[in-house]
Amino acid sequence: MSYQYSLAHLTALDLAPPELTYTAARAGYDFVSIRPIYMGLPNEPNYDLANKKEMFRDTRKALQETGLGLLDIELAKISDGTDPKKI
């Protein structure tokens, strides 16, 4: 049985999704998990792929070039007043 590994974005949150993907590939990971939902928290980097089209394209390109899979999308904050349709 072989194991597969994913690099979680919180491990290296200072890396934008494309750079995280290339880094994960160089380190031998099979998957990457990204955090593209911007929550507006203090010191949080903004990797909002829904509104940063170039970063979205670069992330997709990095996934294609490296052959890594996208395991999951991290983080959705649900609280009073949150409209789930906006997430």
C-alpha cells in the first residue's frame, strides 16, 4: 500500500496558490490544498481566486504542469449574518 500526501495551505500560508503548488511538487507531494476564500482577518493574505483571475489562471497552470491534484478548498467562515450564497 502506498500513501499519498497533500500540502495544506496553512503549512505555508505566505505562498500564493501557484507557488504553493510548485513547492509541493518539488517536495514530492501528491496533492495540494489551497485557501482561496478571503475572510478579511488581520494579517491574512488575500488569495481570493474568484476575484483574482490571473492568480486563478496561474494556479490552474501550476496544477497542470506539476500533475498535482487539488485535494480540497480550505476555510469557510459561517456566522450570524453570513450569506452562504456569497461563499
